[in-house]
Amino acid sequence: MNYISTRAAADSSERHSFSDILLGGLAKDGGLYLPDAYPRVSVAELQQWRQLSYADLAFEVLSKFADDIAPDELRGLTRRTYTAEVYCNGRDRSRAGEITPLKVLGIEQGAPLALLELSNGPTLAFKDMAMQLLGNLFESALARKGLTLNILGATSGDTGSAAEYAMRGKTGLRVFMLSPHGKMSAFQAAQMYGLQDPNIFNLAVDGVFDDCQDIVKAVSNDHAFKAQQQIGTVNSINWARVVAQVVYYFKGYFAATPQRTGMGQPPLAIDAALPKVSFAVPSGNFGNVCAGHIARMMGLPIAKLVVATNENDVLDEFFRSGSYRVRKAAETFHTTSPSMDISKASNFERFVFDLLGRDPQRVVQLFRDVEHNGGFDLSRGEDFARVKEFGFVSGRSAHMDRVAAIRDVYQRYGTMIDTHTADGIKVAREYLEPGIPMVVLETAQPVKFGETIREALGREADRPQAFEGIESLPQRFEVLPADVARIKAFIAQHTGL
């Protein structure tokens, strides 16, 4: 498979394999990598994949994108990553082997409403699903090539700890993680800053998440510094991380649809109409829901992709109006679903590339408008009308909405959810269709946002035993200004390169 940049010239002869782009982030032209064509999955393959373990399903999905990695090596990596031992922090420990259990809450407006548990990994957040695999992919690739890599990332809450837990102690890897100083929950900060591993460096930036993300992009675009310091990225601009998230859409689809083969039931005909499922995805940086878009492009029968935002509603504004308007740092709200406190969705460019018929010249022009004018407007053209063809709808949730959703789901179904998942529930309910399962992708476990859980339920959030007292442990981090030069200097000082 060949990978192309969203900004590459249409006549570009450059070819890139999965391994070529694995250790990087942005393309040299500032674009994001995508396959030159999405692989398609047949009905027959869907039937076969339904029976697979999560690890073997991950192998089947990834092998369509990483065809330059030897099958035995790739299967070994997925089986080493997706184990019950790694994903053992579920509330129902007996289902740890499922990796991503589906919990059906109930029937609402004639539609099954369910949660896909994605937060049973080491840091209790859905980011573990891709990041654990990425750590193993990186270590394997570096050993094969005899290289080292310095990971530079930005986090609004969960990406950082997931990356650090995946990379800690890995041979040939250092992690430099930027986070907005004082803008994560106490639990999130403790998870990251409490790590004492010598290959982990936490940099608390005076600013908001978008400042951190802009610094990562600026460093990535300084090709000389990037090469000299051997810089890679784990943010969702990294293609491998996005494609690893595609897997749980397939797993969630299989769990939400009835088994059609078995005792006395013939297999589906190749051209049979398959049942559809909708997915509601709490969204800030557009990476998680972008994986759903890719799954749909591969042929997974997705009815709707519901983009759920919080008060930072840049994406909701676009999907409702066609206007993409980036907010400045001063206009970015600090909310009780902080991992979505993002006003510049870095993965959005991948979808826009597809929306515009994969025209890189138009993509370059639009994102030049973002840089110079703060956004772009597609509302008056044919392009915006095509959004519905891709299944996207959206909605917005605010603090009292998420408090109400947490309280309602707990009282009605006996299930405790976190603040971001509550945003997903609130918006999902706006798009329920009779007979079509609505699967809400869980973002994290509630303990990460204890203050809002106490407000909603009047009690402490459930806490896995392994995380008792985490907030009181010693923390190690550096506070730095939102200045690219200062970040570069820190990296150079601590790599010795």
C-alpha cells in the first residue's frame, strides 16, 4: 500500500510504505498521511472476522494497511498487545479477555443504546487501545533499523499518560510530552507527572492545549531539527495510531449486531443487506471519529457517525453550518470534559481531503485560510452537501448536560460514566433511530473526573484498586512558556544530540 499526503501534488511520484511513515507525524509538505485508496472489506470477510479475538481482528485490519510488515511479526505484535493482563482494569474483571466489552444500557426510542468500553487499559482511557500497540510497533521498528526515537507529543489529558505508559522502559525511546499547565484533572495530572522513568519528560506549558499542539507542529515542520533530534510523534496525526483505532469500530459493530450464522442459519449471501449500527463519538481533535470514517470507507455498515463536542464546539459548528472557525486560546473554554478542550482539530484535514474528492490543491488553500484567516466556509458549495453522504451528524453538550447525563445513566441503568462519555450520551440521544443500535464510544473511567462525579451523584467515583492514592505520589515535571525555541532547547539538552 502506498501512502500520500493530503497536500501532495497530484502528480507526485513519491511512494511511502506503512513502515516509512510509522515513526513520523506530519508529511514534509505539512499534510497528513492517508492511503492512496482505502482497502475494502467484503461481506465474507466480515463474517469471518466476527469470530476472531480482538488481537486477531487487529491483525486482519492492520494487515490491510501495513502490508510491508511480515505477517508473523504483525500477528505477534497484536497478540502481545491485546491481552487480558494489559486490559484488566474493567469494572467487570470477568470480561477482561473481551478487551472492549459492549454494555447495552437499554432501549430508547426503539433503538438499543450501548456503551463500548474502551477504557480498561493501563491509564483507564480509550487512548490505550492504540497507544499500547504503537509502543510495540515503535520498539520493533527501531530494533530492526538500529535507531532511537524521541517522541514529542501534546495532550489535553489522556493522550499523554497513555503514550507514557506505552513507551516507558522501551528500548530506544524517549518521550517529551507537552500539556497545558493546570488544566487537567488532578487524576490525569497525577498519572502523567507521577511517572519517574528516566525516558519520560513531562513539560507543563503555560497556555492551552492548542498552544501545545502548535508547538508540536512547529517542531515537526522544522525538518533539520526533527532529523537531528530524531523526533517522532504519537499524537493522532500519526497514521498508525488512527488506523489502530479502526479496529474497535469493527469489534463494536460485531457486538451490537446479531450473529447471522450458526445453528440452522445459512451464511449471508455476498450481496445481502447487512444491519447497520451508528456510533456516537466524543470529539475534540477528530482522531477517534476519523477512525470511524475510515472503517465506514472500508465497507463497515455504519448508519451515522455522531460527533459529540463540549462547549468548544468547532466541529459541531462545521457539521451544522459548513463553517470551520478556529478559536483563539482566549476563546477556548476550560471545561469539565477537558480532553475535548480543543479548538483546532488536527485530524480534520484527513476528512476534508476525502470530502473535497481528494484534491490536494484545494486542501492546501483551505488550510492556508485557516492559518491566515482563522478558518474557511464551505456552506455555499456542493462539498458541504456531501457531508451527509459520509454519515456525519453532530451535537453540542455543556456542563449541566453532562451532569444530567451522568445522573440519568446511573439512576436508570446503574452505570457510572465519565464526563466525556456523558457528552456522547447526550448527543447520541438526539440521533436515535428505531431498530438501529447506537453505540457510544466510552472515553475514560469516571475516576479521572471525580469532582464532576461528586457533583452529579453525591458520591466518589469508582476507583480501580491499582490507582488508590495516586494523587499523593511525588510528581516530576517542568513548567515552560508556550515558546517553540524553549521547547527545542529542552529537548536538545536532554537528548545530548
